Amino acid sequence: MKTLVKTTEDGRKLEVIGFAIYLDGKLEAVDLTEVNQHPLKWKILSVMPDATHVAGHVALTREETEIAVKALKEAQEKMLADPVAIAERFRIAAMWKAREQGIE
């Protein structure tokens, strides 16, 4: 299940697919970070004053954040009832860990 969150200024799609957020088909984030909690909050707000959260490197407005949160919650609800979805969650977690370690 894909949910479009936004299209960036350069035309890339930020989508929630399953349990993660993808930018142009590549894993961008597995969760959202509040701008106020981000170490670069002043830089983010100088570029996008109405940003409330970021997904990886992509700033989101309140409305875009609500779309992403809703899609992630729906995916989680499905996962709790589906063994295949649970396996997908582990697959994404492994991909994210590999990405953090520089393995892609």
C-alpha cells in the first residue's frame, strides 16, 4: 500500500510504503522527527518556516505529517494481524540498519 505524502520541488515523490517512508523509491526514513528536536532546526525553519517534522532529509508541513502518520499507523495495524507484514517490518529494519552502517 502506497500513500503519497508530497511531491518535492524537484518532482520526486515522498511516499509511505508499508512501514517506511521512501523518496523516489529509495528508503528515506522509518519515522518522523519533530523539527524542534532536530539538531538543524534553525536551518530547516529558514528554508521551510511551516515545517513541523522531517522524514530523513525532507521537511514536512503539519498536513503532510498527518498524512504520513496516518499511513504509518494503518500499516502498523495491518502488521499486527498479518505474519507476512511482520516479516516485512523485520526486512525494513534490517535495510535501515545496513544503511546506517553504510551498506546499501
